[in-house]
Amino acid sequence: MTFKILVCDRIADEGIKLLQEKGYEVTKAWDMPKDELPSIVGEYDAVVVRSATKVKGNLIANAKNLKVIGRAGIGLDNIDLEKAKGMGITVVNTPQASANSVAELAIGHLLALTRGIVKGTVTLREGKWVKKELKGVEVYGKTLGIIGYGNIAKIVEKLALAFGMKVIVVRSRVYDRFVSLDEMLPKADFISIHVPLTPQTRHMLSTREFNMMKDGVIVIDCSRGGVVDQEALHQALASGKVKAAAVDVFEEEPPGKHKLLTLESVNATPHIGAQTKEAQLKAGTQVAERVIEELEKLKRD
């Protein structure tokens, strides 16, 4: 039996090679318009996606022969998990592939905000010398509140402890808790968010939560767009309640002329948490291995 694999988003060549070496028929469809995928998906036994392809609506409804959905990455919010379950489709992902990369970006954003690295670079390019305006703070001895305790958050904790920070961990409702969110918010000098987007975590940081935070807190969001209520974040930044924020994710991507991007107190990146050579190699090979594992089970059964 030859399985047919539809790779909807580009993954590392090494991952494609693994699938082909198993004798599978692999279609590289990442250059195909997304609205054309539903017309061909019914021919395939497995699809492989990153975040760009949404395995929802017509795409999953037309996937009559689909047995496995492979997500090269962590978040599963671009997949209709309930529909997949009802259709008997196995969903696999690569939760550890990008953990180091995302954690390092979160810490990089933290340091950039505390030392004005972005403003320093921009103003120097403008021919300005704003040294006196860039008086920063040390992170040593400060308290970092981490929301979530998955693979990424655990690495963030280790890196923060290496800088001499104190760490308070909140395990969100999808985990058991270490401390409650309400207990952490008034204590943290910095807050870094690392939870998946689920109905329970959507807008888990909104007006109420920002009002509970310390005055002058710094917020780093390298999780998923929608976990933070970005309208409420904008209001907290504009009022000065939140001193600064780093944002790697948006509810709509690309965000266009998002109002957060008008604030000098915001550093932003275009969802690059997993955008490293190492993370992409691991994600591509690991998702291929997971898809192979599930399809080979079917052969044995």
C-alpha cells in the first residue's frame, strides 16, 4: 500500500526525504493557493502543515481519506481538532522542536526592552545620540512570572534563573497550577506567556488582569495570537500601567497597521519564535517521523 502525503506548508528538505524514503507519494503543495487545497485533499492519506494552512472548514470536510494530520510545530489552533476526532483522524505535532528557539526569543525580547536596544539602534541610524534617555534596569534580582509550564516555559525558567531572576510559575487551566494567575500578577516585574490558544486561554490576559499587575510591568508574548487581549494591552501601555511589551504573535497575521505598532514602548517581531535553522530542521524531521509512525501502524493493523 502506497500512502499519499500532501505537504501544504514548506518543511525542511530532510523531512520530505524521510517521507519519500518510506515509499510514500509526496506532493509539495506549499506554492498552491490555499483555497485550492480542498479540491485535492480527498486523494490523500495524510497532510503536513505548519501554521499557514488552516485544516478547518472545507479543507477537513473534503478530506475523506485522511488518516493523519501532521503539524510541524507546537500550536494546534489551526486544526479543527473536534472534527478530526469525529472523522477518526490522528493529529500529531512536534512540541519540542522549537522550544529552545522560542525560549531564547522571549529572553531576547526581555533584555531588549530593559536596555532599549531597539530604540538605541533606530535613533543612531537617525543620527541621534540619546544615551541619557536609555537608562535601563538590570534583570538580576527581579521577578519573572511565567504563564504556562510546557517545554518552552521550562527553558525560559532555566534561562531566567541563570540571570539571577526570581521565577513564579502559573500553570494555566490546561495544567495543574503551581500558583494562581491572580497570585502571580501583583508580584511580577516581568511576565512571559507560554500557553497554547484554547477556549480556556483566549484573552486570559485582559483588562482585569492588566489592572492587577504591578505598575511598570513588562510583558512578553511569544505564545499564540489571541491569548492576550491586544486591545486591552494597548490601553494598559497607553496609560503607563504596562511600561513596555514585546509581541511576537497577533490575533490576525500579518497584523497590518496594528495600533500596538504605533507605540514606542512596543517591540514586535513577525511570529519568528520558531524561525531558526535548528527549529525548522527539527520540526520538519520530527513531523515526518510522527506521520510515518502513525501510517505504519495502519499497515500493521
